[in-house]
Amino acid sequence: MIDKLGSLQYSNGILPNQGGAVKMGGQMSDAFAGALEQAITNLNTQENKVNVLTDQFVRGDLTDVHQLTIAAQKASLGLELAVHVRNKAVEAYQEIMRTQL
């Protein structure tokens, strides 16, 4: 998940501040929503992988316990990142609501 967020690409390959090219607000929000959806999907996939590996470990089918440990740590870090992003989004929303017009 961290790799996916770090390599976010814009749909037309133009960065918002390059050469005066600016995307419309709706397009940017769609790109952001797509990135969030992909990140949550990846987080869910990681959690499912941990569940499968845990089941294999409990049954005694898993020979390399390191796989479970690494997968669990990746899922934990991904969840922690998601919580921090959510908290920052809530803080930003609250700051906007406190802004006086």
C-alpha cells in the first residue's frame, strides 16, 4: 500500500503546476477518490492474506513463519497509515468548518 501511494500518477501525465496546466477540481477529486479506493482495496487484500496465513499457521501447514510475521507487519503499518490519513482528513475538514467567511 505504501508503494502504491508513493507512485500516484495523474491520468494525463501532467502534474498540476507544470507549465501552467491545472486540472479542474472535479477531476482532482476523482483522482484522489480513486487513489483512496485503491489504497483501501490494497489494505483489505493485505488483511485477507494475513488471515489466510494465520489459518495455515494454526493448522500447521505453514512452514515459514516469517511469511506470516512480515505480512502481519505490512498490514499493521498499512492500517496505521490509513488511520493517520483519516485523522488528517478530519482535521482538515474541521479547520475548513472553523474558517469564517
